[in-house]
Amino acid sequence: MDEVTIKLHVEPLAEGGYVATSPDVPGLVAEGRSVVEVAEIAQGLARKIVESCLDHGDPIPPALSNLVSAGTVDLLVPVSVR
């Protein structure tokens, strides 16, 4: 499985939990109960965005285009220690 690193911007929500967006993947918005959960959800959404683009012939966001053409790289994922 090929991987690519994307940036996530994670913010706490007033009602609890977190929301993540990505400057690398337009339209990616994920919500979760913890930072770890929101990062896992964002990873899955990014993967689905690439799959959708490939299925429909749409352009892949530039930060994700390496998934299709390059080898494996490390993915930076925040991990909660609380």
C-alpha cells in the first residue's frame, strides 16, 4: 500500500471532541472524540477522496498525487498521550 504525508489542522470543538481539516486536501473535514480518532477518520477520508477522484476521472489533489505514482513514505499522525 502506498502512503503520502498530509498536513492536518486539528482544533477542539466547544461542545467537545475535535475537528480536522487539511490544507493539502480541499474538502477534507473530519470530526472525532479524540485527536487520535479524528486523525484516523481524516486518513480514511483522504483515501476515499483519492479513490473517488480515480473512479470519476477527476484530478487528484496535488498533495495526494504521489499516492498514485510514488513509493511508500512515512505518514505523520498525531498521537494523544492523555
